[in-house]
Amino acid sequence: MPFVDIGDINVYYSRTGSGDRLLLFPDNHLSSFAYQDDIDYFSSRYEVIAFDYPTTGKSTHEIKYPDEREVDYWGFWADLACHLLIELEIDRCLALGVGGGALTALHFTGKQAPQHKLHVQGLILDSFLADWDARTLHRWLDVREHFYVRNEKPLGEQHGENWRQVLGEDTRFLRQLADRGGYAVPDHILNAIACPTLLTGHLQDTTLPGLAGEYARISGVIPNCSLFLSAKPNHPYLERPFMWTDPESFRTVVSLFLNKYVN
């Protein structure tokens, strides 16, 4: 299995397919293994770079650099992604972020990648909020507990026998953020995103209240931003991003976006 050492962190990654590079940012509580169907699909056209965040998946589970994590959870992971690309001698890529991974992708594209002289050609973000107030974040974490109960086997396959400890640490940190009032990606990071950006999601996603208004706000801050919101019925309640509940529509929209604005 391919690993790269970044500081004291052993990071697992995979490279699948060929062509322009597409960097995948998983949701907080999932490893890259959860996105294998998406990796298989996009690798027919791109070289998909997927990795596991520190403390998750096959990467180092021990918490390293706690002070940097405390300053900005998602910014820390974004910086790690930059160092991964540098180690792999990759200087440009597309980026795809899902859920909490969308927050990391925003930091990566709007701040860390330019600082490291990396060029992001296009950004795709699915099923997320960039601004979480305390009540919404607490409620989302409550829902996530139900997700754990129904997904013990796949979560164990992704993170190993200590998967509850892995996810418990993420929940603990996010609860602390909620107790302090929530979290928002700063507008100056959103406004600094220079590449074409696509936001996708589902209007019936009850774990993301006010998604339409939030996407409208974000699209007014990111200079070159498009959005697609589905109203297709029967969207599941528990943590199913649009890219998984309706993969055909998601992939069609992404292909149209990439063909028009990127390729």
C-alpha cells in the first residue's frame, strides 16, 4: 500500500487512472475507501488521487500537531494535502470535496494551494455548509450518531478495530466547535478562489438546513461559481450526499461543468 511520510504523519494515498489529476477530499468521518465507486468512475477520465486524513483510515491514527489542528481543523488537512501533492511532484489538479471534505477543499483552493504555488484547475463541492451555527452543528452530530449504529461494518473496514475511537475524537472536536458558537470558512478564503467552482446538493437534505440559501450566499462570494440543487423525491435522511443518492445526475452535472469551464 502506498504511504508518504509528512512530518511525523504516515499518510495513506492511492492513485487510480490517468490524465489530469483529480484530488478527492473525503467527509470527516469517512476514509477514501468509502469513495471507491466514485474513484472507479472518475478514473476512466482522470488520475484520481485519494488519501486518508490523519487519525482516519489507513493513515496515522495517533494525533499529531494538536496545536495546528486546534487553530483550524480543515485548514490543517488542506495544508497536508498540499504537502502530499508536492511529494508526488504534482503541481496542478482538480479538487472534489464532499461534506466536511468540502470545507477542506475550500481551504485548499482558496489559501493553502496558492501559498504552495499549486494550481487548482476546478473545484467541485457536494452536500455541505460553509457556515455552521452552534445549533445546526450539534444537531448534525446527533444525526451522525444514528449513522454509526447502522454502519458499524463499513466503518470498521475503513478505520480498523478502533473505529469508534477514531470517530469519537472527530465528534469531540466538532462538539467543542459547536460549544464555542460553530464554525464558518472565512469569506476571504472563499473570495480568493480563482478557479471555476461547482456546488451540488439536494433540497431535501434535512441534515443541511437552509442549503439553498447557503449556496446562494457562497456563490455570491466565490467569483466564478455555479450551483445545482436537486429536488428529486425520496432523498434519504441519514448522511447520504447527493453524489451517492443520485450518482447519475451528479456525474452528468459534473461532466457538463468540467466540459464547459475546465477542459
